[in-house]
Amino acid sequence: MALEPSKLRDSSLEELDQEEKDLREQIWKLQLQRSTGQVADPHKTRAARKDLARVLTVRRERELSARKGRRG
């Protein structure tokens, strides 16, 4: 299931960090399964990478807004 950006934006920084960690681990496991020929659903890797990109995007948005807030 794809992560909703609106739900991610409501999450705390700690929750985003944990989600990033979980997704990176999931991607690693899926890549390992693919290399050993045990993949049940090859589309899960792509979905996990997209979810990771969503998490990283929300973290970057927060970083930029905090930086902008300090300047002005």
C-alpha cells in the first residue's frame, strides 16, 4: 500500500526516520530475494522505492521550510 503524502506530512520527524529505516530494510530484503530468485512479487521493490522517495521528500520539505524560517 502506498504511503499518503498528507499522512507523512502529519508525522513527526522521529516517525519519518523510523519509516525511512523500515523502507530501506524492506528494499534491501526484496533485492536480496530477487538476487536469489525468491521474489514473489517483483513490483513490491518499485513500490517501496517510491514510498522511500515520498518520505525523503517530506523530510526535505521540512528542512527547507525550517531553513527559510530562520532566514526571514
